[in-house]
Amino acid sequence: MAPSAPVRRRVDLDDPAELEVAVRIGTAWKELRRGAAMSAVRDWFYGTGAEAIELGQVDTLDLLAAQDSWRMTDLADALRVDPSTATRAVQRLVRSGLAERRQSDDDGRVVMVSATAAGRARHEAVAQRRRKALEAMLSEFEEDERRQLAELLERFVVALDHLAAEITT
């Protein structure tokens, strides 16, 4: 989904009330990324030790499980990463036996990637744990709050896309 043009609303971080909200959002974002609870949840979702799978690999496996096979370029686009980043994630999945690469039947220059049976099984296990976690976390919100949270998070992602577009052009 291509982000639409940003609607600019003036935010004045010299205003103590607005600064306080911005600090709360920044702190929540940091806690989502780095908090102690996230470490435990990440281990529960993705495993530890030899069975561990990295977050980038999980994102890749999510897409690989969604359809039979992917062109590497399409996979990188869907992941919203540079092709070399997608290639590294796929290489790790291939080494773990969770994905396989092959030449396209239509064009030998094109690399196709798909999840193996083991990859689909691992994906299903992770998906079940994520579902269980979402059910538990979202049960702390009323139905209308869940909808509002979804809408606000979607808008936050679009705002982040807009910022990325601004700072990279």
C-alpha cells in the first residue's frame, strides 16, 4: 500500500502537554522494541538456542507460507527491504531447512523461494503462539478500543513511511 500524502498537523514540542505525550509515545516505542518483557515474549514466539528463528526470518517465513513460491525481487518488495537483506534472510532459512531456492521454470535467471514442509510447520507453530498472545493482550481492551488501536497503529506506520520518504529523498 503506497502511503498517501501526509496531512500535517502542527505539533509543538515546546508545549509541555504535547512534549509529555511525545515522550510517552517514545518510551512505549522503546519498550516495545527493547523492554524486558519483549525479550521473554520474543523467546516464547521464536524459540531459543538451536531452534531460534530471528525476527527477519519470521517476517520472511510469514510471506513464504502465504503462497507457494516467490520471486526473490517480489519477496524483497513485500518485505520492504533491500534485495540483499531478503537474500540473507532466505539464506539463513535455507541453511535451517525452512526454505528452499530453485530456478524458475519459466526463466532460469529468476530465483524462486518457497517454504519447505519444515518451514510451514515452524510457521504454523509461531502463528499459533502469536494468536494466543494477541488473544491474551487484546482481551485487556474493549472491542471499540481494539478497533481504535488498530486504526491508530496503522496511521502511525503510514506516518513512519512518510518520515522515511522525507529523510531519504
